[in-house]
Amino acid sequence: MGYIKQITIQGFKSYKEQMQIEPFSPNCNVVVGRNGSGKSNFFAAVRFVLGDDYHNLGREERQALLHEGSGSAVMSAYVEVCFDNTEDRFQTGKPEFFLRRTIGAKKDEYSVNRKNATKSEVMQILESAGFSRSNPYYIVPQGRVTALTNMKDSERLKLLKEISGSNVYEERRANSLKLLAETENKCSSVDVVIESINGRLNELEGEKEELEAWSRNDRERRSLMYVLKSREEADLEALIENIDHLENQGREMKESNEAAFVQTEADIAQIDMDINRRKGDLDVLREDRVQSEQERKSATLEKAKIELELKALQDNQSVTQRTKKSRDTQIKSLQQQIRAREAELKQLLPQYNAKKEEEEAVRSQLLEAEGQQKRLEEKQGRTAFYTTKRQRDDALRAQIEAANADLSRRKAVLMQTNEEITQLESDVERLENEIAELRSNIESEGDASVNLAAKVEQAKDAYKAVHDEQTSLYREENRVNTQLTNSQAELRKAESAFSRLLDHGTSRGLESLRRYQKEGELEGVHGTIADLLDVSNDYRAVTEAAAEGALFNVVVDNDEVSTRLIDRLIKDKGGRITFIPLNRIRTHDLDIPATGDMQPLLPKLRYDERFEDAFRHVFGKIVVCPDLTACKKNAKQYNVRAYTLDGDNASRKGQYRGGYHDMSKSKIRAYQALAEIRTQHDELQQRKRDIAMELEQKRQQLTAALSEVRRREHEKDKGENSYAPMREEVRVKQRILRDTQDSLARKQTTASSLQSTINQLGAQQSDWEAEIASKFEKALSNDEEQMLITLRSTVQDLRRQFARTKEERATLETQKDEAELDLNENLQPALDDIQIQQGGASGSTGQSTRLRECERALDAVNQTIANLDQQIQEIDAQIEDIRAQLSELEDARNEKETSNRQLAKTMARQEQAMSKKDSDRSRHTDRLAEVKRDIRDLGTLPEDVDRKYTRWDTTKVTKELTKANQALKSFAHVNKKAFEHYENFTRQRRTLTERRAELDTSRKSIENLIDVLDQRKDEAIARTFKQVAAAFGEVFQQLVPIGRGRLIINRKSDRDARGDISDDDDMEEEETQGKKSKVEEYTGVSIAVSFNSKHDEQQKIGQLSGGQKSLCALALIFAIQKCDPAPFYLFDEIDANLDAQYRTAVAQMLERLSGQGGKNKDGGGQFICTTFRPEMVHVADRCYGVTYTNKTSSIDVVDREAALEFVEGMQKT
């Protein structure tokens, strides 16, 4: 942590004897004492050892620091500070760090951990531990607050420069200027030496004739050598050029193959997407077919019922005078059929129940296996997504917490469902007993009148029409749900692909913006540049390269909208977004001519004219050139950003940036694909909501139609004198029984589903907890990988088993339903009707009416069956068509995979070939360098050397070179020393000339470095101002909650036309406009505050009272500390001039900051303060009292009550 644990003082000022102060709290410490007791000397002792205010002390100055009092004289003094070093802030590896400074009449020494150290070493250690020399405000002595209060704006700007570290840049700039001066001196010296060498060479020109003859022969030799070397040079250059040509061809072929490979991969991804969509369509069609078959079975059963009733009616009509014996025969027959059906049901029910239990067991196993597979896949995804164990564990704990809440809710629902099942089972048993009792008591039934029967049929027809519409909506809902499932998978895939192309902050910011849009909070927001942009494929690469991160800047109406959204993002921790407020954009028309080698990019883009300023702001200075050479020329000539169509760039300073651009990772394409998929997904979700509303309407209409049917039936029953109340009660109870049984079955299914979900959630929670307890690995373990493979196979087997069991259960269920329907809706009603007739019912009129109703119903059901048969045929045809498409897509996918495998092999061979060419070129290049060096060593050659030996072959040149060498042997007596002098001077002149060129280059580099240092200094000051201004506003808000404070940068230029822009707004706008702030334009930093309102006009600091000025100064000190935090802080009576309410606010801030444990977050750390006021004492963790006796100070720990009593006593006096 680096806080002060203990201080030892001996012989320093008023502290004579060794005073080892009790350990300080790592949080807030307060020192109290009377004036003159030694508080300030204690404060000075800490500053003394840290070197804050005592530099380069002279003898008299050192003597003044020694204790002066009664008794023997003090010859030396020291102050030792013990720092906590548990976090190894001082990099010693020890838990404590001791720093001591000792002075005497003739010495001033430092020691670190009881070992001597130099002052520079101590300063380096302190700076590495976080004690900034550029920020002196971690120690605030008396008077510094007042000085800061009365500080001029220019002085405040100077302080800001010191904090930003601009002194470092000034030192480097001074060093650079010194180097520049040295370089100029060296250039002058070199010029002098060159001039001297030229004079000496002129003297050597007058040497003897023999030297000249020797020189002629030597020139001949060097000329011949030059011819041979130049020919070898040309051969090597031709070889290298040929290799480069072959490499360019290979590179172009490689890039072409890579592009083809990427395109094929994209085609495979598209084919996979098409396959998934086709499979989704196939699932929908299969579901429609199953539903159609079920509807056909229901219609067939209905038809059988109608035919049976119709046959009975026809028989009854033809033999209306049939005797009671005939009816008895029918009753016996029906009773036999009923007994047969009941026997069949008795046999089917155990099989059906057993098969249903088997289906449920297989379903549970399938859900468990799928859950395990999903959890392993999710874990596999997390290992790739999270970088640390802490990130993974935090995410898993959040999921566990959500799962616990979901588990509790589902258990409660399951408990309620089980209670309802128990009640429904009791109701079923009661209804069955009541119906059985009523049937035994029924004696007669009657017929309804013709008109009432017709109205009943009309009501039933209306009910059936609504029911058919509802069935159609249910079918469409199933299709939409399936499409929505596939769409969600595609959306997750597209979001994952897009998020990988963006930084995490921008990705989260865009996601937060979409969430705000759903919440209806995006008034005044138009979308990102990518949303508003339409660009052709030809210009997509250059647009993406030129825009860079600005593609996802968000265009808004004004800065109020951007401020509101930024505040919301900060509050929600929702990522980072750059906003472009249209009311703040200032663009300038650039005169960029459209030439043969340059075209502005902006006219090639399509966008709404409302956003002209935003697009001009982003793309206004972008031009497109055919190649990098044209890019460099136009960028320098017109001061624009020049790009090629491939996205390569050349700056006006000659820097090149470019290379291969993988269009499969295009941000624009990925964003547009994501937007298209998200639009389709939103449309499906909207359609699902519309269907849900329509279904709710149909349910209401169905309830109304059913009520109408029942009302008409009731009227018919009332009109039929022969109907007994008991018969109606039986029918009602039968309906209630069937509804109750249906409800019971649904509740049992719901309970089973809930139990499976609860089991799955429990297993998932256990797996998450086990994963938290496990180590963080970047991949699944071998056992987990093997388990995942096994689970995938198991899931497939269980799915097939579940489908087979489901089909067997459906077959038994159909047989059971047919038997129950025949029994309840056909045989039993027919028996009841005959028994009513047997007991005396209506005559032939009622039978004729019923006969017509049955014939009409039979025609309707026959038409329904025919329509369903045709529908099933059409679905089968569509299924076959989709299967054929799937087969074609699979074939295409296999073909493209085969093609890519061949491409991969080809690219590998090309890579090997290019590697060999690189080796050959390197070898030839080395040899070429040797040849060129030999040619350079030959020195100056005759001008006609190329023309003279052009037609000579290499053999002849070699022979002549041999002769020349022989001829030179005859000049062995030549004064070689003179010639060597000549050669040495020539070589020295050449070397010095090259050195002179190097010095010129160095001078230019130094000048460029000075420009860079000036620019970085400006950026550092601007960045520091933004940080301090933001922190000042936050601190002032905490000290004066109802007020508002800000820092304002003052410039020479008049900015009134644009309005007063404070803190970092003007900085950001200048950066947006591509300008660089110049420190020379800054004249000062002023403070504007309001103590009464956040909206009232703010006052300058010169208009404030003394207490308010002091509070502003403290707010600035705290802001500086938040931007440049230190391990601890020393404050000497900083609250002396504050009003009571502001002293309380300052004390609360100290308590809050010190409560952060000295972790250097937001200016937090250890505080050691001296005060005469009670507010700081109230928040202190430890209090110290300074006493003064016999001209000697001492300091001891006191409790809070004693400190408060002392402070209160001081206030009274």
C-alpha cells in the first residue's frame, strides 16, 4: 500500500530526544496541538525526509534545523519514516521500507533500509513508488491553500503544466537543442577539415611523372576491373529482378488463391445457413403434416360417428313403426358394442399408460443429456470468451444467482400444479360417480323442434368456423416459433462474428444503445455512420479503411442528446460510444479537384442529405487514388488522406500503410448482415406477438360461439318436452368430466415438464459450481472433450428413441381416443337416444330434421377430409422438394470443401517455393552488395570506360586485366607513400563528405524530434486539463451538492462567437476537427462556480468570499490528487479558512477517500492532517496530540474525546 506506518524524529527543530511516534492508521489520522507546540515542525520533518522543501542546504540552513534549547547542544538530527511495503511498491521485497535523512553541521545524508544512498537514488525510488515531483499536492503545508486561492489564472496554468509532466518534455527539448547545436559545430568542423584535405590534394597533384604513369596504368586496371564487376553486377541484378518478378507472380497467385479460399469459406457459411433454414422449413412442414394427420383422424372419427348416426336415422325413418322388440335388439347390440369398446379400452389403457411413462422416461433422459451437452458447450465457449478465472467465475455466479431465482419460482409453480392435480383427480372421481348414478336413473329423452335444431346447427357452424381459424393460427404460430428459433441461432452467430471485429467497449456501447431504443429513450438519435451509409462493393474496402473506428460513431441531433446518453452509459457501465452531434459539427468546404489520379470519396457514398455535415466530417478529406505513388503525391499536395481502392494508405510524410485486406472480416458487411438478420428476427417476433393477440381474440370469439351453441342447445332442450333434467345434467357433467380430464392431462404434462426443468436447472447449477471450484483452463479437459463426443452420440440415439416411442404412444393414443370417442360420442349417445325412443320420444318430424342435419354434417366432414388429403399431398411434395434442395446443398458444400482442401495444398506449395526464392534472392543480394562494394573501392573512373569496353567480351577483358597487372609491377619503385597519401586524403574526403550528409540527416531528425516533443507536450497538457477539469467538477459536486463548479481554459483567440466551452468539451471538438492545441495560445486556467444552483450563472473565483475561495482551492487540490494519486497525503490546517458546513463536507470527503484503503483509486489513501477544528477529529481513525514542555515537543496518541475537548477548548479561547 505504501502508507506511513511510523515516524522517528531526533534532534530536528523542537524535537530533541528520540521521538518514535506510535504507528499511524492506514486511513485518516489527525494531529492536534496548540500554536507553537510543534505541529508544523512535525509536518516539516516529514517534508524534510521526503525532500519536498529542503534542497541543497547550506551550513547555516542545516544548523537552523537542529534543535536549540537548554542542555547540551545537538550536533546532528535525523528523521526516519517507516513505510508499509506489503505490496512491494518500493521494490525491495521486504514488508517495510525505511527512509532516513540525517543532517549535521557538515553532513546531509540519506539511508534506505539502514544503508547509505544518494539523493538521486532516493528520488528515483520515491518516484517509482508513486511520489510525483510534478505534483506537489500530496503534501499541503500552511499557506499553500491560500497561495492556490490567490493564484492568478496564468499561475494556475503553470501549475497544470507541472502536473502534466511538461517539464520532462522541456528537458528533452533542451537536450535536443543542445544536440542540434553540437551537430552544427560538427558540421563546421567537417567543412574545415574537407577544405584542408582539398588543399593537400592539390599539392599532391604536382607529383612526379612516374606517379602519373603509374596512375594511368592503375586507371586502366581499375577500368577493366570495373567492367568485370559491373557485368557481374548486371547479371546479379537480372537474377534478382527475375526472382522478384516470379515472387510477384507467386504473390499475386497466392493472394488470388487466398481470396478464393476466403470466398469459398463464405460460400460454405452461406450454404450452411441455407441448410439450416431448409431444415427449419422441413421441421415446420413435418409438424404441419402431423397436425394435418391428427385433424384427419379427428375428422374420420367424426365421419364414422355421423355415418353411424345417419345410418341409424335412415333405418329409423324407413322403419318408423318398428316394434319395441326391434329397439330392444338395437339396445342389446349397442350395449354389446359398448362392452366391447370398454373391454378394448381396458386393454389399451395399461399399454398406453406404460408407453406414455416410457416416453416420459426417454424424454427425461434426452433433456438430461442435452443439458449436459449444452453445459459443456457453454463451458467450451466460456474458455474462449473469458481471459481470466475471475471473469469466468463472476459470470458463472451471476448465472447461478439467476438459476436459483428461476428454480425457486418453478418449484413454487410445481407445488401449486400438484395441488391442482390432486383437486382435479378428486373432481374426476366425483363426476364419474355422479354420471354413473344419473345414467341408472334416466328413463326418457325427447327431440327438439326443427327451428331450434336449425339454430343449433348455425351456432355450431359458427363455432366450427372460429375453431378452424384458431387451428390455422396455431399452425402458423408453430411455424413462426420454428423460424424464430433458427433466426435466434443466426442472430447469435452474426452478433458473435461482428463483436469479434470491434473492441469490447464499442460493442457493449452499441448493445446498450439498442436496449435504450427498445425502452423508447432514443429521441434525437439517428444511428451509426454504418447505419446511415450505403456504399458499393467497389468502394467498401477504402471506405472501411478510411473511416476506421468512425464507422460506428453515432449521429445525434445535438450535444444534449449525446450528454444524456453518455451519462446513461456511465451509470449503466454500458460501454463507450463516440457521438457526432449535428449542431456542433463545423465543416469546411475543401477544394479537392477530381483529377485523373484522384477522386474524392464522399460523392461515391449514398446517404441522407440531413447528415451531410456528419459525413463530410468523417469522409470530407478522403480521396481515392489508383496507387500508393499517387496517394503520396496528392496527400502532400492537397493535404488530404489518400487511399487506394484496396484500402492502402500513404501519408504526406511518406509513410505507407497497407497489405492484404480480408473482406470476409469486413466490418461494414458484418454490420449490414447483422442488421438484416436482426430486422428479420424483429419481424418474426412482431408476427409472433400479432399471432398471440389474434389467438386471444379467437379464444374470446370461441368462448362466445361456444356460449351461443350452449344457449341454443339450452333453448332446444327447453323446447323438447320429452327432455328430462336428468339427461341434460348427464350431458353437462360429461362435458365437465371431459374438460376436467383434459385439464388433468395438461396439468400432469406441465408438472412433468416442470420437474424435468427443475432437475435440469439443479444439474446445471451443480456443474457451474463445480466449474467455479475448478482451475481456469483455455480448453475443455480430455475427459470433458470425450464426454461431449459421447453426449452428442447419446443425444442422437435418444432423439431417435424418443421419436419412435412418441410415434408408438401416438398410435396407442389414437386407438384409445377412437375407442373413447366411439364410446362417449357415438355408442353411449346412441344408446341413450334409443332408450329415450324406447321410453317414448318425438315422432318422425324430429328424426327427419336430424337426418338432414347429419347429411349436411357428413358432406362437411367429407369436404374437410378431402381438403386435408390434398393438404397432406402438398406438404409431402414440399418435403420432397426441400429434401432434394438439401441434397444439392450438401453436394455443393462437399464440392467447395474439396476445392478448399486443394487450394490449401496449393498455397502450401506456393509458400515453400516463395521461401526458396527468398533464400536465393538473399544469397544473390549478398553477393551483389560485395560487388558494389568492390566497385566503390575502385574509386573514380574515366568517363569513357563504358563506351571504350562495351564491345569487348569478358575473355578479352580478363586478358587485358592480366597485362595491366603485369605492367604495374614495373612501377614498384614509385613513391608509394605519396600515392598512399593521395589515396588516404581522397578516402578521408569521401568519408567526411558522407559524414557531412549524415550530420545533415541527424539535424533534420533532431528538428523533427523537437516538433514531436512540442506536440506531445501540448497533448499532455490538454489531457491533464481534461482529467483535472472532470475531477474538479465531481469533487465540487460532492463538497457543494447544490452547486456546480468547472475549470475553464483561457486562450488568446476570441471564442465568444462559439460560446464559452469549459473543461474537456473544447478539447474534444478540436480533436474532432483534426486540430492540435498549442500551449502558446493558452493564457490561463480560471475557475467558475455556483454555490446555490446547478443552473444559475457561475462566478469567477475573484468574486467569491474567502471561505468559498478556500473551498475552491481544496476542490482543485482533491481533483489533482484524483488524477495523480499518491500513497498518502499530508494536510497542514487546510480547513482553517472554511465555513462550518464546508469543513464538514471536506471531513466527509477525507473519510470517504481514506476508507478506500489506500489503494490509490480516485485519490484515496492515507491522510495525516493537522487541524484546530472538530470536523476532522470526528472522522479520524486515530488522533495524536502534540505537547510542548521545556522547549521540547512530543507527540502521542490520544483518544477522540480528548482531541475534541482540546479542539473545543482552543475554539473557546
